[in-house]
Amino acid sequence: EDQVTQSPEALRLQEGESSSLNCSYTVSGLRGLFWYRQDPGKGPEFLFTLYSAGEEKEKERLKATLTKKESFLHITAPKPEDSATYLCAVQVTGFQKLVFGTGTRLLVSP
Amino acid sequence: NAGVTQTPKFRILKIGQSMTLQCTQDMNHNYMYWYRQDPGMGLKLIYYSVGAGITDKGEVPNGYNVSRSTTEDFPLRLELAAPSQTSVYFCASSLGTSDIQETQYFGPGTRLLVL
């Protein structure tokens, strides 16, 4: 069975304190790995897609990386506005459906 | 473009009542999806559609029905609401070229409470 596990469940950082979120996956064949940001009461907002091991993508203070078993979302010098839940999802070869992890709730304090 | 829109934003239902959650997209996407999100759980796929007239079950379809008569609209029907259907429902869409992985774009969600 295809599975996605995110850790930690929750993370509290001080403004400027860099850290990483983890997404590990067990799938029959990876077609793509997606990172989304979700603010309270809102729908998930697309951040990145990673296709193959070794790939990296950046957007402002966020950098996503991918290996054969996991992905990391690195947050450099976070600001309070980075506070949100970050969701990881994988798309399995042969399907357009996504399998989601349960997310990491990030809180950045001033 | 408004993207993916959903109505209503919030609804309270009594056990046994029925309702339709509306979803519309203006991006000319072929694929549309319905998910539910429960606290502490990942988004679970309820139904999806690869084009007008074509729908298929996802991971948790029991208690729901869908139809897709147009490219733009993908309503989700709840018959005989049960407390277990209390959740936040998200509609999503993607372009629908099957050769590549595609980004799904989500609506703002409908919060449903069944009492």
C-alpha cells in the first residue's frame, strides 16, 4: 500500500531559526512529489513539484529536496508569515490521484 | 480567473438530511476531484472525474455521489447525512494530460457539520 509519513507533527520555531520538515514515502512507483501550504480555514496552496531523486526547488525561504525515500522542506530564516500546515503528497505511476501525508503544523514566533 | 470555487462555505445538517456541495472551476481543466479532510488525517479522495460524463470512486466513496455533466462543474451529493460525514470538503482540479504528473489546484473548502 502506498504511504506517506510526515514528521514532525508540529514544529515551533523562533523567527530566523532555520529547520527542516520531513516527508518519507513508500510507493510502488513515484510519478511526482508535491508540497502544499495550508493556512487555517483555507484550501491547500501549491508550492513545489519534484520529479526525480536529486532534484531541488526553491521559493523565497523554502527549499524542497527529494531522495529515493524521502523529501525535505528546508525553511531558512523563517518569518511569522511562514506559519501554516505544510502538506506532502505523492502521485503514483499510472494514476492522477494523490496520496497525502497528515501534514506538519509550523508556528514561527516573532 | 477565479480558479476553483466552492459553495457553501459552511453548513449544518441534521442526521438523515441531504445536500449538494457545489464545485466550479474556470481553468478549463479536465480532471476534478473531491477530498475530505478530518483532524489529524491526510486528505482522502472521495471521487474523481477525468472528463464530462466520466466519474470514478476514490478511497472513501461510501455515502456520496457525484456527477459531471459539464467540464466546469463537479457537484458532490450527500444522501442521508451521518455524523461520520462531519468534515471539511475540498474540491480540486488539474489540467488532465495523462502523460505527466500534474498539479492539483484546490478550492477554499466547505465545512460540514452533521448533528
